[in-house]
Amino acid sequence: MGTVREHGLIIKQNDYGDGHRMLNIFTESYGIIRAVSYGAKRQRNSSAASSQFMCFGEFDLYLSNRDIANVNSVSVTETFTPITEDIVKLSLCTYLADITYAMLGENNPDERLLKTLLNTVYALAYRNEAPDKVKAVYELRLMTIEGYMPNLGVCGCGSRETCAFDFDKGSMVCRSCRGKNSTSVSAGVYKAMYYITQAEDKRIFSFTGNDTLFKELENISERYLLTHIDRSFRSLDYYKKIKDM
Ligand SMILES: [Zn+2]
């Protein structure tokens, strides 16, 4: 306990009391923590970014025995401005932050997942990757890192003639083992799923495809994630609404 200096990404921010902000910061060593930034709303423009959604930087935090930390100061590294200025990208990031929180919970360190989220946000902000692709890659990679890596090999019965992905089993299945909660998978999408689950952390976006492929891919990754998290996300509904406008 006491004062620590931590790299972290703000994945949620809400107004709190008179001029303060309540933050969820995804930190390297402590996982997702709750922290209050006192007087955040009154700060001048130069420092206002330091309590905003998707701000990445070094946080001086005071950790007490209470479960809410205090932000003493922030040295901002990156604000991902192209995201905060684009409503589609912003709503997608809000959803990605929500599923990260839902899977990981608070006070559960996962440096690899933090890096993956940062790479994902970076790809959306600066590499102009298609939102559907970004969404699919993060959903599948999140599942993979958090212990739900899909089985893309042979069917549970031993058959190599797989034709569909079964969401309950998290596995490719053959015609006779296929359950209700499943979907056919095209060869291109299968290849992309295989790539995303196997690629090195830094190379998860290094594959190509067209809009149709990314659409099919993100339908599958979303349904797989939602089958296992077993809840809905308002941020997902909002993202879909905004994207189709
Ligand atoms: Zn089978």
C-alpha cells in the first residue's frame, strides 16, 4: 500500500461528486482498479486529458486499504485522439473496454491482456483497420487469453471432417456432433480464426480479408464471447446502431 507509479489505461470514466471523476484504470501490476481523480473536471485543458477515457500514461496512485485508489498525478503518454474524435471508433472502444472488465473483473493483474488491448486500440486509432476486424480480433484474442481458446482442430469424436463451429463447446465440430448453438464456417473465416488464436501477440492484426469475411468473423467471435459471458452489453447495441447510421 502507499504511493505507487503504474502504467495504465483508463477504460471507464464517470463524473463523481462535485468536479471529480471516478475512473477504472487497467494497470500493469494491479489489473483493473477503481480510482478517484479529485478536481479532474476543473483542471485546465492541458491536464483534462489525464482523466479521460482511453488515456494511457504513468499514474501516481495512492493505494489505501479502501478499494478505491487516489490519482495523485498523471504523466500522459497517449490519448488516442483519433478514437475520441470518431463516434464509431469511440463506441467500439467502449464495448471493448466493457468486455475486458466483464472477463477480467477488478484487481486481477493481466499484463498480456493490457498489451493486447493497447495494440487493439492503437490499430483502430492509427492503422485504420476496419472496425469489424478490430472487434473480431479482440473478442477472439480475449477469449483465448482468458482460458477459452477455441478448439480449431479435430471434432471431439475424432472426426477430421469438421464443418461448423459449436459455440457451447468452443470447438469445430463434424456434421453429426453439431449442436443447435453452432454455425457453418467458411474456409476463409476458419483460416482467420486460426491465425488470430495462434499469432504472436504483436502480429494479431497482420492478416488480410474483405468486408464480407470480417463481418462473418465478427458475428462468430461475438456470439462465442456472449455465449460464455452470458450477458448483454448496452455498449454493443449502441455500437451497432451507430455503425449502421
Ligand atoms: Zn464429431
